[in-house]
Amino acid sequence: MAATLPLLPTTLVGSFPQPDWLVDKAILKGELPPRVRMEKVWRLSGAALGAGQRDAARLAVLDQEATGIDIVTDGEVGRESYFNLFATGLGGIDLDRPGMTKSRLGRDVAVPRVVGPIQWQRSPLAEAARHLRSLTMRPIRVTVPGPFTLTSLAQDDYYKDPERLAHAYAAAVNCELAALKAVGVDIVQLDEPYLQSKPDAARSYGLGAIDAALAGIEGTTALHLCFGYAYVVKDKPAGYSLLGELERTRVGQVSLEAAQPKLDVGILADLSSKDIILGVLDLGTPEIETVDVVAERVRRALAFVPARRLVLAPDCGMKYLDHAVAMGKLRAMTAAAARVRAELGSSKFVLE
């Protein structure tokens, strides 16, 4: 749908704190983000679980609207991680006998094991997206793990070739993006954290797989890069391995975490044709930023990105924060956006 947005619109990268009555936070925080299913994290089961996830999405939307967020997500409250719901919903995966690989931190982690052709059979995410669409009149964003990260977090016992696997995943992701668009999603986002950690492979075949995943997808598309959840990764570099290369891709928006790593925002000039979703909230600390602090982060970015191409967001991994902290940080972000808009002379534009 077409929607009118203010200058410097605000959004979430993806996740939002899940209610304590829905998720066991001790289990959530005690393990790495799951790559295969982790049903034990849920406090409910069966039909009650589905109803609880829908209620949690409704509450997440109400919270975002209450804080003034312009582009809404469902907070991924019905997922165990950004990754595993989609990754385990495809044909060609042995769900009973997972594979193993190394995480970005060098830890052994259970991952989907590819034993046959990757096949998109039905959308793992469209039902939740349709529910999200019914909850708000604001533009909505839904995230899907990208083909390069899916390839990086799989044990390939079938293709035996990462490039072939990446393009098989890209075809499945493309089907998923089309299904999400069909239920009214305004912005579809590929989450690709592993582009940063494997830049050589990303250049070799990852960017091509991303373009294949986005082929024919109309409307606004986004690509999210990051260094890992703040809850898991404390020390982060102040720059990204590949940004200029993204200029050649089909993606319309590039999402970067910037607050916790204290990103050198001068590198944003490398993305002169892309909109930037900039992380302006540090999720590595429970301290709620002042409006002054967030506004100054926005002003620094505006030296390199025109306001017309800048979207404001938290860094990634908001689900690990306490709810009250998350709400306080979002209020600071929306108030900072309003302040800087006033300084610029507020204007609006239409998201097609």
C-alpha cells in the first residue's frame, strides 16, 4: 500500500522483547540464537501457543504505536530466532538429524542439514505477516534470513557446493518474499549478518544470491548487516567489510547497526544510491539514551546521508532487553527524530 511517512521515519530492525508469559527468558538468554527448532523456550504449547503468539504480536504493535514508531514489525515475537522458523520450514532439510557448524564466535552450533533439493513448499512467515497487517494501518516490515546467511548456517550434505546451495536458497527466499508481498507487507528485509563475517565468499557468490532472491520483488526491499546481537557480542568493529559492493545490488535500503560499535558514519557515503536504516540505539547497555544523545547520532549521519534517505532504528537484538528499557529507548528515538525534523523543517514523503 502507499503510505505517507515523515522525514526521518522510525522503525525496528526486527525483534522486540517477548512477554515473560510467552517465553522463558532464562532459556532464551542461556543459549545461542537457535538455528534449528528450540520449542523448549515457549511457556505455552499447542493451540494456546498460537493464540499467545498472536496476542504478543498485537501487544508489540500497540507498544510501537504508543512510542510513535512509523514502520511497524510484529517484533518477531512468534519466532525462536530471526533465522530458524524459515530455515526449518523448507523442503530438503532433515529436521530429525541436524548438522553442525561453527558460529561467528567459533562455537559449535546445531544447524539445518541439507539432504535434498531446497524447496519452498509453503510460506513459514505469511500467516504471522497477515496477522500483523490486520493489526495496524501503518507500513509494516517483515524479515527473512537471506540466502548467504542460510548457506553459512547449514551443513550441506547434498549440493556440496556453497554457491549452488546459496542460489537454491535464493530461489526459496524469492518465493517467500513474493508470498509476503501478497499479504500486504510493505517492506521485506533480508537479514544477512554473515556477509560481514565472510566478505570474500560474499563477494564471490553471496551478492549474486541476494540479487537472485530479490528478482521481481516490487516495492521497498532492505538488507540488514550486523556484527551480532549485543547480548552475545560485546566488542564490535567500527566499520563494515563491504559496503560499496552493495551499490551494485537490487536492494533498496541497507540496515546497519551503528550505535554500539560507534560506527564511523563517514562510510555511509559509500552507499550513495541506497536508503540507510541506521542503528541509533545502543542495545549493549540497559541505559536509556537521552534525546540529546540520539539526536546527535542522527545529526552526525546527516553529514553523509540526505535526510530523505535516512531511516532511524535501534541496533539489532532488541528482544534481549527488558520491556521497560526497550520502551524507553524507542521513546528517546522517536523524540530525537521529531527534534531533528523540526530543525530541518519537517516534510513527508510517500512509501510506495
